[in-house]
Amino acid sequence: MSENTHLLVYAFLWLSTPPSILKIFPFTAYSFLNLSNFFTREYIPQHPFSKAARPLLYYIEDPLLILSAHFDVAIIAQLLYEAKQSRSIFVLGFYVFIWELRVEHSDASRIARNKIFSILDSILINDHLPGRITNCWIYIKRKAELLRFLFKNAVEKDGVVILKTEIKGMKDIPKLDPSEYPQTE
């Protein structure tokens, strides 16, 4: 899925939610960078303005992408609040699904996700909080890692979803606890 497709999906998603600067900023930043790159590199690459603007765009592109990616993560909190208010998690679930696709293809998104998880780890994994909170955070993180792993390594063949068996790092994935799934053998 291309970045333009992500932006289009986000645009339709934001039409169905209350307006928020938190949602608009990353969309605006990505659009600005896309348009700027299009004009300076493809549409009028030989124009003096394009030649002068390219170094500036190169200089601000990575920091702006990383800032926007942090906003993308913060949007999840905004959508959690909105889901609680509307009692519907459709927008949140759809956004997280698209965001996870973006994380797979964007270095800035991976940097933002890892930084946020690092901050949350430092807050939630310490001796000053009750062990139940720490254990809950670790449980959520492991489940998220497992879902990300399964999503990344599942293949559909003849209508059946199959997990690739020979995957580098397979022994590093979280182990499933059979007691969590009483209906299975």
C-alpha cells in the first residue's frame, strides 16, 4: 500500500470523526512533502526555485516525517477517547490496521513507535508501580508483538491462511500459553 493510498484512507477516515488538529497536522505535513517533492523533482525540476528549494526540503524532510509519525501515534490515544465517547471501535481498529501497514514501510513510523514504546516501558516497568500494572503492560506488548509477527508472516493459499514456518527469528516470538485458549487442544 503506497503512502498516497494511506493518505487517501486517512482523509476518508477523518471525514467520519470529529475534527482535531492532532489528526490534521500529520496529514498536512505528508501532503506538503509529497507536493513539494513532486514539483521540485518531477514537474519543474530545472526551474531555479526548484533547484533552490531541494536542499531545504532535504534538510526538513526527515525531522518533519519523524514529528508527523509521533503525531500518528498520538492519534491512537485521541481515537481511544473518541471510541469511548461513541462506544464504537471501528475507526480506531481501522486506523491501527492502516497505521501498522505504514509502520512496515516507513522508517519514521518505526522510529516513532519504538520511541513511544521505550517511554512507556520506562514509565510502566518500574518498582514504584503495582506489579499488576507492569504485568498488564508486558502482556499487552507481547500480544501486540505476536499479532505483528502473525500479520507479517501469514500467507493465504487456496483460501487458507498459513503461517510461514521457516522464518528468521522464529524462536524469538512470544510463546502462546495453552491455558489462555481453553477451547483448543
